[in-house]
Amino acid sequence: MADRAQSLSRERPRRIDVPAIAGLGLALLGFGVALPAIEFDHLFGGEVFSVLSGIWGFVTAGNILLGVLLFGFSVLFPIAKLGTILWIWFRPVAPADRREAVEWLELLGKWSLLDAFVIAVLIGTVQLGILTEASARPGVYVYLGAILLSLVATLLLRPLVRVADRERATRPLRRPGLWLTLPAAVCYGAGLSLPLLEVEKGWFWSNRFSILEGLGELFTAGDWGLALAVAVFVVVLPTLRCLAIVALRVLRAADERLARAVLVLDRLSMVEVFLVALLVVFTKLGSLASPRPLAGMWFLIAAAALTVVDSFVIQRVLRRA
């Protein structure tokens, strides 16, 4: 009887927030992928791209793998994610199937921001000076709004399907675990502040920047939505996650709320997504200039790798407790 399939719309008839947010997100997504998202102004005119036309540009240029990657994570997956939320809400689904679906949505949901990060990197940190100037168009903000609504809908849905039943921490994470957490934190701090990438065009122009400098460029250019997305998901949340893990490891007694916060922050921190966006930008710039990774890039890669291992260890401890 406990696993009898029943729709959440019948179980929670007064909760209209989740389907309303998911439905609005789905509508915005349709407009966001089609509207102009980024504009390049250069000496010989200008070009405007939407999310869809930008992805098609990769395919026609021969970068089929990247085109498929972006189309999958930036278009197909957000549609599937929002559609799955509505399906879980309105269709009779067994509780176990609900939990599994939401766990997968949380695990993969962060990758929906991949294309937004690509646009942010192009605009905020890879300006080509006298050659090309990039600026955001309305489509990127509509698209970003749709992705953020999908994240909110998932967070609201999660407690309703009781995904967190097994995520109770009853034992502390002792200090020896800091041998993994502290190096990740040091590498991450270096990755934020050190020069990340250098872009050269012949002998007469070059530019190098860090993530923090790129954020400054975005704010200065007035692209507040993109700047806030990068600041929150690539700087603020990963920093809070690191601090929460350190606190969890040094506590003498386990704190269930702190353990849950670590798991939530782990799903919302998007350093690895940002790194993939940088790799996409590398490919896109190949025909325009000569991008070269600098120390900040390698520190950021090291931080992402250590964080993945650290997260795996923490989740095993918490779920085994």
C-alpha cells in the first residue's frame, strides 16, 4: 500500500507552486533558446546568435561533438527535466520511482547552465578588443530565467518526495578528511584569483584574465544576470560548500542540518560545468585567436577533481551512517 501510485497533484492539492514554476520555466525555455542571446560587433559588421543558432554553428563548423553536447545539456535536458517535474506532479507515480527521478534531476540538473556559462565567458572574459566586442541580448536572460526556475522547482519538489530520508548524518567526519578538503580549497582559491586564460591575436593584441576579473568585466558591461549566475554558482556556493565541509569534518558531534546543507551545496556548485564551458570557448576561439591556458586553469581543474573525490567520500559516509 505504501508504494501505491498516486499523483502529487491529488496528494498535495493546495501546492500549485511546483507545477506553476515548472510550466513557466518550460514556456520561457522555448523563447530563450530561439531569441538572440549574444551579439558580436567587429570591424566588418556584426553577428547575432541564439542558443540554437550558436549550437548549429558548432555543427556546421565541424565540431559535431561539442554541438551535440551543448544541444543535449542546454536544450534537450532542460526540456526533459521540466517535463519530468510536471509528469511526476500530474501522473500517478510510485513513491520509489519519484525519489529515483528527482535524485537524477538533482544530479544532472546543474549541467543545464552549460550554455549560459559559455555565453558568460565569451562576453565577460574573452573580449577581443579592437577585433570583436561581445554583448548579451535578451535571449540569454530569458534562457537563464528558465534554467533557474527549473532549479527552484526541483528544490521545492525534493522534500515532497522524501528524497532525503536516507541522508541523515549520525557520525562526524573526523579531521583526517581535511587532507583532501584543504588542498581542494587552496587550489580553488588560486583558480579564482590567478590568470585563467590568455587570448592572443597576432602581434598587436592580447588579453589575460582571471575568473574574478571576468566577473568585473560582466558587471562593468551591465550584464548583471550573467554576472550574478557566475558569481553565485561558481564562486559563492562552492566557497560555502568548502566551509561547510571543513566545519562538518572538525565537529565532534554530527550536525544533521549541516550534513544536509553540504549535500545541497554539492548539487548546486558548478565549477566543473564552468570548466566544460571554458573548453567550449577554447574551441570557438580557435579560428579567431590563440587561446592559451594559464596557471588559474590548472588550479581550477585540480580543485574540481579533488572536490569530486571529496564529495564521493562524504556522501558514502553520510549514507552509510
